[in-house]
Amino acid sequence: MNAQIPIKPSRRISLSVSEAHSHGPLGYLEMGNPAGETVLFVHGFGADLLTWQFCLVPLASRYRLIALDLPGHGRSTPDVGAADLTFMAHWLDEALDVLDIDKAHVIGHSMGAKIALGFAASHAARVKSLSLISPAGLGGEFHHETLDAFLNQGDADALARYLLGPKGQSLGPSLTASLSNAAADPARSEALRALLGNAKIYGLALSPEGFDWSRVACPVQILWGDHDRLIPIPEAHRLPPSAPLLLIEGAGHLPHMEAPAAVIAHLKDFLP
């Protein structure tokens, strides 16, 4: 009897678009070990799946890695439905079915972290763990006026400077270009406006005053840049007592891009 040949992990990134989702195109990235546990990456407002590019290769040998373009972003559908957490959680549930993912370790950033947390609360059986990076809805006052100015005035450079901390200043030009592209298409710009509008209306929906942490059965860790100006670091009472708050030194709102080595180290310590 021949021994089974082990599946070799791939460091090659596969970019695809599926038309199987009921709300329209689903853009996604896949790489890594197809026999490993699935790690799902969910980006933030105005970004796309490539925001995770610095975090993928170091995890590829052990895990099957999937990064999605959320509705209104990247190559996914511009349809954001009611642009609320309920729609996004249902959209994500169907996306996992389309990509043949039973359950996953979910890593989310900003708006994507808020969606991931809402998804873990409503679809607990599908989430093995949560890593929340600068999560919207849990921090201090959300400075939405900065994003308003970007959508209304198109000053991507000003937003890029605002998002980045001391360690991320070299990313300014590439981030400016990415933000400009995100808002260039009228349909996607309208989707971003709808999502931002609901972020302001429902910005506290996941605060301790309105969120029952007992609904989340999986392990949780929270990472935050210590120079985040968009969503300031929260007071301890706003976070679940069992979830560590890990500060990323020198990073602003994008620690997975500004200080990826520190973020990867925390992910490796946390993931099985």
C-alpha cells in the first residue's frame, strides 16, 4: 500500500471571483495549506482583500488562508443591501458556503472586525476564534467626520496620513492610491456612503451596553495600534474581561500593514 503523498502548502496567491453568491460577484484570495484549518480575513472600510498581503506568507505553511472582498469593495458586488450588520452577517454566512468553509478562525479589521464579531454572535458554530484588529463599535468615539471628508472631498492623501501612525508613514503613497481607487467608481462610492451612514447610526451597537458577550463562545483576542486616531483605544470596561488587549507600538489604525511582524507574532501565538 502506497503512503499518502502529503499536500504541499502553496505560497502562490490565487485571486478569483465567484458568481455563485446570490448577491452578486464574490472576490476572494486563497493560498496556503489546503489541509490546514481555515483562517478567514475580513478587511475594513474602503479597503480590499490585499490589505492582508503582509500577513499571508508567514501563515501559509500551516493554514488554508482566505481573504474576502466585502460587498461594496474590491471585486465583490456593489450591493450592500441595508448596509447594516444583519445584512453583512448573512452575506458572510453565504460566502462561507460558496467557498466550502464549514468553520474558520476569523481575523477582522475595523468595520470587518465589527462584522466578524456580529457573525460570531449570530453564527457561533462557524467561528473557531476571533482576532479583532482596531474593531469598530468597541473603541472610543468613532471619528467618522474624517471618512466623511474623504468621500465628499476626495482627499485620499489626508485620510492616509490620518490613518497611519509613526511606523506606517512609508505606506502613505500606496495607501493614498488604494483609497482613491476605492472611491473612484460611482456605484462603490455610493455603497461606501451607505456603510458609513450606518456606522454612524449604529456605531455603538457592539458596545458593552448593547452587546451580550456571552453570545460569543469562541476565544477572542483584540489588537490595537497605540497611535490609532480614527477609533481610539477603548477603556477596559468596554471589552470582554477574558479577551486580551494587545497594543501594537507605533501603529495607527492599520497595524496589520504598519507593523505586520508584531501582528503575525500575536496571531501565531493565538491560532492553534
